[in-house]
Amino acid sequence: MTDWAECNHVLANNSPPGVLGSVTALAFDRYSELLWVGSASGQLSAHYSADLQRYTSFAAHGTLATPSPLKALLLDERLVYSTGESGLHAASRRGLTRWSAPAKSHAPTLTLSGMTASPLAASSDLIAGGLSQQLSHTGTPGPDDVLLVVNKNSGSVVRTVASDAPILHLRKSSRLVCAGTSGGHIQLRDPRSLAIEHRLHAHPGGLIDIAAEGNLIYSIGWTVRLGHPVAEPLVKVHDLRTMRALVPIPFAASGGPAMLTVHPKLASTVIVAAPQGQFQIVDTGNPGEGMFYQMNTRSYATCMDMSPSGDFLAFGEGDGSVRLWSSSPDPSPLRFNMYDSDPPEAADAPEAAEPVNWTPAMPLSSIGLPYYKEPLLSYLNYDNYGLDSSALLRPTPKLDSAVLATMRVVDGLGYAPLPKQLRGQRNLVKTPARGKDRRRIGAPLFRSEQEREAARRAAAGIVDSPAVTAGADAPSSPSATTLTGEGVSSMPSYYRLQTIQYSKFGIEDFDFGFYNKTPFSGLETHIQNSYANAYLQALHYLAPLRTLAQSHITQECEREHCLLCEAGFLFRMLTDAKGANCQATNFLRAFGNIPRSASLGLLDKDESPGSDQAYANLVQSLNRFVLDSFVSEAVWGSTSDGRQNLVRRAIGIDAVTKTSCGSCGVASERESKSHVVDLIYPRKALSNETALPSDFASVLKESLTRPTTSKTMCRSCKATNVILKSRRVFLDESKLPVVLSINAAVHTEDQLQHWLSPSRRKGGEQRPYLPAQVEFGLHGDDLTVRGIWDESEAAAAGSIRYVLRSLIVQIQDDKDAPHLVALERVPDSEREQAEGKGPWYLFNDFLVRNISDMEARSFNGPWKVPAVLFFERADAATALDLSSLPLRIPPSILCQDINISKHRDPARSRHKVLSATETLSAGTMIAIDSEFVALSQEETEVRSDGTRSLIRPTRSSLARVSVVRGQGEKADVPFIDDHIYTREQVVDYLTQFSGIVHGDLDPETSRHTLVPLKTAYKKLRLLVDLGCVFIGHGLSKDFRIINIHVPASQVVDTVDLFHSASHPRKLSLKFLSWFLLKRDIQSGTSEEGHDSIEDASAALQLYELYENFKRDNRLDDVMEDLYEEGRRMVSIAVIAGTLQRSGQADVFTVALMTELEAAPSPKSLAGCRPVYRRYRRAGRASHRRVGTGTSLAPARHLSGANCCLYYLQIKCLNAREGDMRDRAVRPKHP
């Protein structure tokens, strides 16, 4: 028997003074020479080697005010997992938090007490359990008595399983999860479902500790004597194969056993310890030969663990110290682990200073101070050491010469009057104009600023060059930057994170054309989960997937949130936009509303479980989720006709996994289907091993075939510990997908080094790690993969060639937040054959530019990390024939009266759907208007100077859309008037502007025609495809929110028809209808709001009136009258607003509108005051002439505003309301 002795004793408690910090958990690290110690205050610390040198210490659970004891520890090769009373925590060995999983979000009253890993080798689940308040108080289990299953990669709670008893301990055996309860039972649960398979009644008074190893489970607990619980002096042993108890092991120390662990190398040897410091090492086969030892403790033992090598025992004590025992008096040659493990990562050692050969004759001043390459924090630039707005280190301002000239000194103080040029300028910081500042940093001017700049240059007589007027690249434009050389070692500026700047006119004022001068459209970033933009661009340029998605929207899909439908709509918009910026609003909205996307941690929100992981990992999970969703959503026809799922055929990887026994040679087969390939990189070779091939083709082959070797029992020959070999094989070329989706799976620095390795040379040619094409060959069960860098190389006979189509990479620069970009090889049929431009394009959200092939496939620095790759078969058109798929939405949807409202009022249904005889064709005029509701309010930032900056605009949703016939016998009759059903919470119905009230969008309460958003979108998509011309007012913003692109040739916007280039202001639909149509629209109360049918009809009539004016050559005169009348209305609004703010006017605006003919046209309030004073004096005189018998107050009590109103009412009593309007429309020169 080994002679054990104490070799070290250190204080491991790192808790603040006054906080109880006993050691509650111990664990030896199997991957490093570390001993991890958890305390009662929630502190977790690590000690290195047998000397127990402090390595790291950090707070894992609880706070200083509310400490939470650490209950259990688990370690793997990446992270350290710990359990506290309120949740689970994962951190790296350096102490950096990876994730935290609070239990209160799923079980508010649950107090955790144990944790274990799943015994399944391929599982990444952690299982935690405990006791709820209800069970502890009443004895009956409540809704919070559950087992939590947590994904150890993301920290998200995968599921919960009900528990019928309080859980004290959780351990894993070779195939079961062992849960010890407070009642003395040991529950044996299935690792997949966590259902209870067996119960072992071990101790009648309750459990103290359990340990499992192989097929044996050991337990210590309480017994009941004379009605009191007493520690049972036995260690119970159960065999999990027979579910029977074996001979117990006696433990004769006073106080009974309190801690238990199993020897890691000898499964039949256990170590049992008592709180007083006695411990026994005993073999279950020879219990009589056990050895007792006594620790020299001044406190009491709380926990225990044995090193994986079996040479060290660690004991935690109540005073916060740790005692280390070794199996040899000299522990220096011993290690914690059985093998040489890598030393823990340590801080970088400071560089040693160069020695100075100093002699007595050398002056000390020649040695000098240390040399620094960068300025120190204490360095002060005396030339420019502060800003005018800085509260500290503010430079003394220079006094104005006018102040010094008039200053007089009295008692040492100078006094001077403030010069005129400085009045109103005190305490103001001089900042450059925002337009100039944006020019300086290379950002574009807003479109409104560009219009003002163009007007200024035109007024100054400055003529722009043809290059400027044609929209050539500006020097500061990111699209004008060129590259030199074959690669880029430092990150170019156009890879940086792109953000949208907002002006007071909203997002429509942002110049997206500055960032994209190509015929390919980018995607905007102001939408939640817009990190998926790069992934959506990659899917769009995969021709088979794009065709399948666009064909899917022609089917009747009943899914409310169908990603394949939304992808089809998005791909149509990107195809039709031809370089105009687009938004993935509807796709990302449907993606965010799918519950499974939130549970998998795919949402880019602060409350999402996976929001703290890198975007490269996030987009790989997104890739797997979206492709699986596409396959489940793509149903072409019924299942009875035998037609296959074409999406499954396009992206599915159909293989057969063959397993053979090394003993009997019997082979078995099973189907293996997947949609994504995760790359598996070769491990780092040892010094005496030959390095495995690490080129891309070899890595891809190993990842596809996945050859594995394992030792287990053969079901055929019943032999144990035999070698089973398995690998995936492809039977024929039809099992290979048309689109090969690959997750790069770069998680460590060693894996990234494969992509950053120096370029290989072949015949003097420099080539990157990633080939342009890969070639697959099937020879029986053998699969060969070969990289092709020269695309002109002829394909081998019988081989299948794949072309690299898309890359999604994560950009992570020190000065930028991590983000994703897409690198696309645009098909030759879709790109312009411009001279000098290759097929590769960079899609950095809304920034799109052409790049070289070498830049796209090279990884010359850690700032560019691969995430997802897509390869497409060169013979995709023949491998998967999609020419017969329908690509047009059936027009019958416009003839159907679709409604999901249960209480629709026929009186409110004002539209008549198209009849079978009505046809819409290219050029058919229709009028449209839409109403919207707000799903979230805008986010603004208030600066210190009081100005506001828009961070994120209001998120709106379509609430109502009305389409009116524009020609024919039923002209001006609506055929679409749909309210849109939404499940999302509406924060503002905008009733004053939309006319939508609470309940209008709910199928249970709405009295209108209610349809899903996808149905309304299909109707609009069909109208665009038919070539109809949309007439409306402010359609660009409406189409943006609807998330549909309509070509400019199909849009007639009355905002632009009645707009003069010499006037910056655009006229409202209400004013145009009042002035030109003599109709008052949008005049409902705040409960009624706008009527979209009325607005669409008004826009249609305005267009017809515009055509009449243009035909009669009256358009210029009408435009002049419009803006002249608009100026008068603005002046009236200024006066009326002033009187309304003073509380003196009620109908002043109405009265003054009838006086427009005689009143002047003042441009400011100062010019309006003489008119107001003249009307006030006339009103007093008119009141006196009327005399008594009137209802007005005496003249001396009549206010100035009321006198003005009185005079106007009398003067305009017999005036006709339409005279002035008719004169305004009448041409001045007949």
C-alpha cells in the first residue's frame, strides 16, 4: 500500500474580509497541472503544480453583498464550469467569463445543488438540479422542481425535465445519469430523455455523497436511530448491471463518513473521509486491508478530490485552506495528470533591458531613462493640450483686440464692454459644419445637403465637370480605392463596419449610392439581426437555391413565418433592384418570430443566450438552421405523387455510414443525411509523428468521410473491447449535392493557422490556401478530393467539379467591432462583362465593390476569419433541372376575397375584387396608398449641446393597403383594401395618421378585411410582375416599409409631379387636394385619421389633373400659384400658432383664410404684425358701430385677437369660399 503524506498546505480563500469563505468544491484539471478551488463566497481560484502556486482567481457566483456558495465543478479542454445556488457559469482558465445561465429565468425558486455532464460522448449537455422552495416547505414537488439541461457551448437552457424529489448530487456512470435525492434514493435516469429508469434505495435517512465509476456506484448517507439521523458507518456499493447491492465497506472513524471519491486508475478503490480529518483508502475486493490516515487540521474537512494520476489527494477545509497529500514523501517528480500536459497560459514576460557596460569614468547622465516607442499617458503636448470644451487642461483663450482696446483696470481687475461681434457667442464651442466634417472623414453628404450644394453652385455659376455630374467615384469613396499586389496583409478601409447616418429627414436622406456603384444591390443595417445580411447575399447568388425559393412563392404556403417564402421575395427584390439598396426586413422579421431561433441563440439581442459569441460561430449555426428550415418548408406538390423535395436534392448530402468489426469482420450500414459539412482539421503532430496532410482538399475529404476508430462491444460477435472502424461513403454521384455548404469551424488559433499559412508555390505560381474549384471522384467506396487552382485545367474523366461561389468571413479589427461580410463570385450571366473587372464582389452590407480573385480567396491576416463557404457544381443546370418550375404568382389571387377576420362587417368592405374578365397588363394604371403602425419607437441620443442624434429609426409594419383601379369602366373603384394581421406587439397605432385603432389587426375583434402579411405582399408582388404603374403620394417611403422594390418606370409619385426644383419644400397630399381638387381629405378626428382609399383616389385624380395641365401648357402657371399659395398658408400658420400659444384665438385661421386676396404675403412674423394691428383697430371700430343687442362683450373688454376676428367675420360675411381658389387655378395668360 502506498505511503501517503501531507506535502503542502495553502490558504485558498480569496474572499473579502468578513465574508465566510470555506472551501466548498475541489477539482483537479485533467488538461493542465491545475487544482481548482471553489469557496462559499462564490470565488473560484486555481493553483499550479504541487507547490500550489496561485494561478488565477475570479468571482464566479454571487456578489459581495449576496455571496453564493459554489456547489460543483466540471472541466473540459476549453472551459471551467461551475454551479452556484442561482445558476451555472462558464469561464476560460484565465478567468474570462464565457457565459452565465441563471436558473431563475426557468425556475424562479429553484436552488441548485449539483451538476454533471451527459454520459453521451457526442452530447454537449450539462445537467443541473436542486431543491425548490415549495418542496422544502410543503414536501410536495412544484413547477420549479426541474432538472435543467444547458448547452455548454452557448449557455442556453435547452430543456427542463420535471423532478419528483429534491436533488442533492448528480453524477454520471458509463451510460446513466445518477441523481441522489434527500430521501436516500439514487435515481438512474436515461441520458437522452432524463426519464427515471431505476431507483436504488441506499440510505433510509438521506444521502451525504455519491460517486460513480464504470458500472459501480458508491454512496454514503444517514440512518435513523432513536428517531434521530446518524451518519451510517458504511459505504454502500451497487452494481448498475444487475441493479443489486454489493457488500458494503465499513468506515469506523468517529462521526461517520462525509466525503467520497473513487480512485481514477483503480475503479474498485475508494477514498472515504470524515469531517474530523480521518480518511481511509480501501479496495472493495479486500476491505480488510484498508489504510487509515489522519490530517493535522484545526478546522474541519469540507470536500475532497483525487488527481487523475492517482498520486495526489486534495482536501478543502472550513477555514478556507487546502491540504495536499501525495503518495510519495518527495512529490517533485509526481504530476497531477498521467501525461505531459501543456502548461497554463501565463502573462507575457517583460522584455529585459539591454545591459549597459558602465565604467567608473562614464557619467551617470549617459545612461538615461528607458526608451519608449509610444507616448506615455503622462506625456503632455504643450502645443495642443486640450479642447475648448474640455473641463480639464483647457487652454487660455486669447482676448479679442476690441476688449483690450476698451478695457480699464480698477484695483488690478480689468473691465470692458462686450463687443457686438461677441454678443450671443459666449460659452459656445466652435465646431466645424457637419457637412465639412463628413468630407474630411470621407463620408458622403446627405442627399438634402447635396441638393443645397448643387443649388449654391448653380447660383454661383459653377459648372460641374462631366465626371462629377455622371456620378464618378469621389476620391474619398470606398468604391474608388484600388489594391496593389496579390494580397492585403492589413485590412483595407472598405472592410470596416458600415453604419448608416441619419439626418432630420430620416434614412431616405442617406446617400447609399456613394457606397455602391455596381449593378448589384446591398442590404441595409438598421434592422434587428442584420448580421445575417452577408449570409442572405451568399444564398442569393446560388442560382439553384434562388430559383427554388422564387418558385416556392408561387405555391400556396400556409406557414405564417416561412423562411423559404421570405427568401424568395427577398431574392426577387435583389434581382430587380439593379444596384439600388434593399432591406431584408420581412425575412429577418419572420426569422425573429420563430421560437426555435431564439432557443438556439441565433438572435442578435442582449437577452439572447448566444449574443456573446463570435459572429463567425453565430452564422455557422444560422447556416445549419436556415438550410434545415428550407428543407422542411419546401414541399412541391403532394407526397402521394412521388415527387421529391427539390431543396433536399439541391443541398442534401446523402451518404451511408459503414461500420466494420476488427474481430469478426461483420459490416453494418446506416443512412447518414446532412445539409452542412463541418470541417475537421488534423491534430498537431507530435515530434515523432509524420504530419497529417492539412491542405484544403484533404481536410474536406476527411470531413466528408469522417473515418473513426473506437473500442466497444460488437453486437455480432459479442466480443468486448474490439476495434470498430466506421466511415461515410457515397454510392454514386447523385448522392452529392448540387450546392455544397461548408462550415469552416475555425475555433482555435491552430485551426486559423491553416488558412493563414504561407502561400504554396507550384511552378513559381503563388496560390492561396483556398482553391477556386474542387474536384470529386468516386471509385467504389473511395472518395477522392482534389483542389483546382487553375480553372483552365481539364476535368478528370468521371469526376465532378465544384466552383467556389460564396464566402462569408468575419472581420475583426482592433479599431472595429466584429462583423460579417460576403465575398461572392457573381455568375457570368448576371454581371457586366466590363473590361478589367473580375467576377468577385465584396458585399459589406450596403457597400458593394469589385475585388480581385486573389483578394477574395486569400487570408493574409487574423483580421479575416472564414466562417461559411458555398461550392456549386459546375454542371448544376443538368444535375438538377429546374426549368419546368413555375416562377410567376398565379393571377387568381387578385380575384379571391381572402379574409381571416371572424367578425367582418360587410358595410366596411368597400372594395370589389377583380372579376374573371378583368385583366391587368403592363402599363395598367392603379393607385395605391398604405397605412402603417409602429412596432418600436425610435432610439435617439441627446448630446451635451442639446442636439439629438437618431440611433435607430422607428420600426414600422404595414397595417393597411388599398389599391384603386386607375382606368376602365370601374375606374376609382378599389379592388384591394386589406388590413394586415400581425402577431407582434404594436407600441403605437398612429391612429391620427393611419386610422388604425386597437383591435383592427386582431382576427378575433377586427371588423375589416384582414389578411396575413404574406398574402398582401403576394398581391403587390404580382402587380409589380404584371407591369402595373403605381400612382400615389410619397410611394418611396411606403415601398421601403413594405419591403418591396418597384422599378422607377412603374412609379408615378405626385410628390415629384408637383414639385419645383427651385423650391426645396415638397407639397402634401392634403394641400394639393384642397387647392387643386377642392376636396378636404385627411380631415378626420384623431379617432378616424387617414383613409387609404380616399388618399389613393385623390392621388389618381391629381395625376389626371397633372396630365391635363401638361397638355394645356398650364403646368408652369399652376406650379407658381401652388407655391405662392403655400407661402401664404405658412404665414397664416405662423400667426395662428402665435395666437393659439397665447390662448387668444380660436377661429382666427379660418377667418384670415378668407382674407388672403387682400392680405400681403409676409415672410416672417414681424411682417405679419402690421396686418394684425390694422385688423385689431378695425375690429374695435366695427364693434362700436354695431352697438348694443349683440352677443359680443363691450369694446373696452374686447381683446385684440377677438377684435381682429370680429372685423374679419363682418368683412367676409358675403365672400364666397371658392372665388380665390378658382382664380389661383385660372391661367394668367389665356
